[in-house]
Amino acid sequence: MKLTVWRMGFAGDVLFSTAALEGIKRKHPKAELTYGVWRQYAGVIDTNPHVDKFVYDDAALANARSKAAKVWEISHEKYKLPPGEMIYWGEVHARQAADLGLLDLDAMTSFKPQVYLDIQDIIPKPAGTKVAALGVYSHNGADARLWGMVRGHWAIPNRTSPEVYGRVLAKVGEKWEFQRDKWPALVSSLNEMGFQCVQLGGQSDPRVPGAVDLCGRLSWRQSMGLLTQADVCVTIDSFLLHAAVATKYTRDGNVISDGTPVVALLGPTDGRGMFPKDADGAVEVQKRYPRYAEEGCCPCFNSTRFGKGPCKHDNLCMKSITVEDVLEGVEKALKERT
């Protein structure tokens, strides 16, 4: 039997989908499992031992899809939960696989994403040091996603590159990021707490003064390898957030890390779907404004659909997060992990 999984999304979406792959192969050990992904995000998953074959472009993916005996298309929108309820996105992928008969949920022990690293992906930190990994900016993530979209309101090409897609999303006008002028003060405060701050991200990301600049210098796996050495991760809603809570393995399946304490600066995001239930040290830093509830604000993303249009309140929920709020989250994350 041939099974085809495809996730033509961004790096965090690819990482989410790994939660179910081991269970699929356990139930169908003789099946050939093919995974389709954009080539630039292949480094997130191409060492996964539960995948037999990868395809990296639309033409090859369409060919593999046409030959597949069963197809698993990952979509969290399939699960329209009642208001106030939310399940972790990795769990959504697993449930959909179970619906197709590909996975036995009872056999799964966790819905955590899985990362398989080579030894060279892990850069050991100097003895006696404490490291805080920073996720400041995300081109395809929290600052560019189309959370504020009514489907069909903005024209989005059905088949396009992630770069073009990201530029279209950015035109919506939301930037779900911690204010840039607060990052230097946060770095200074973390330094006083004994942390060496390391910034991860893309080559064109805005840099934070005082942090070690590794933007654009590491591969996907090296970034996740660094997280195995970090004592805490402070990040907006981005790939780094999901990578922090993932379980990291060696190629032969030994656990390197069961997750890094993470402080997530979520703003209007519904944080209930961000972390697995067993993610120790995962802390949300959010501002809520109940008076905006009638406008669908805070959170403006829910489990059934995207929001109701661009922010009417100048992204107040993110702008109101203070350095003190973040530091309190760091202390809480470290305390919960011990």
C-alpha cells in the first residue's frame, strides 16, 4: 500500500504534521509513506525515519498523489469545535489521519511534533552558561499570516510560492510582533539574569542589539539543535515556538530533548491550540480586552475560521505586552520546568 501525506505550508505547519507520522507507520509498517513539502522547508522533516520518500514540487507531488492508495490532506478547519474549545494542532493532524483509517489514536502516547537531528546539528553551549533563544520576527508566520481575513475578501492565488503568498498576507496590515523598541531592554534584563541571548531567524530579519546574531546562519535543523541547548525560548507565534515544544531525537530514535521552556508572546492568538498538554514550561504572555469581545477581538483567531478583518485597534494586544510581562513569563516557565 502507498500512502501520501502532503503539507504545502510553512515550516511550522510541516513541523505540526510530524505528530502523527510514527503512529501511521506503526499501523501500516509495510506501507510506503510519501511526504510532499516545499523544498525550502524540507530541512524540517527530511530526516524523519517514518517517511520513505519525499517530493518537493507541485508536479512531482501531483504525480505521487495520483498513485496513492489513500491521501491525507492536513486541514485544521475540518474540526469545527464549539466556541471555547480548542485542541492542539498536532492533535488535529492525528485525528484527521485517524478519520482516514491511517492511525490508531489509542496507540499514540503524545501529540508532540517530532524532530530527528544529526550530531552536527547540535552546537554544545559552554559549560556554566545559560542561553535564551529569541524569536523576534517571522516573514511567513505571526506577522504575515492572514488571521484577519474573511475568506475571499483578499484575492489569494491558489497555487503560488510561499514568498509570494507571504507578501500577499503581509498586505493585510497586521504585524503580530513584540514591539521592536522593547527587545533591547528585554535582552539587557535577561543578561542581568545571567542569560546569553541568541537571536534566530532569517537573513533579512531586523536585529536586536545585545543579542548574538545567528539570523540566516543556521539551517532549520541547526536552529532546532540550538534549542536543545537553550534554557528558555522567548518568541512570537512562529516556527521557533513550535520547534521549542517539539521532542528532539537522534537519527536512531534516542530522545535528546523533550522540549525547551518557552515564553510565547501571543497577543490575539488563541493560545489553547499552541501547546501539547504535556509541554512543561510552556507559558503564554497575552493581553486581553473583554470590551472588544463583541467585535470578535482577543482572541481574534478561533478553531472554526479566520478572523473578521484587519485589526481595528492598532494591534493593542501586542503593543501592551511589557518587558516586565515577558520576564515574569520567563521565571514562570523555568519554575514549571523544574
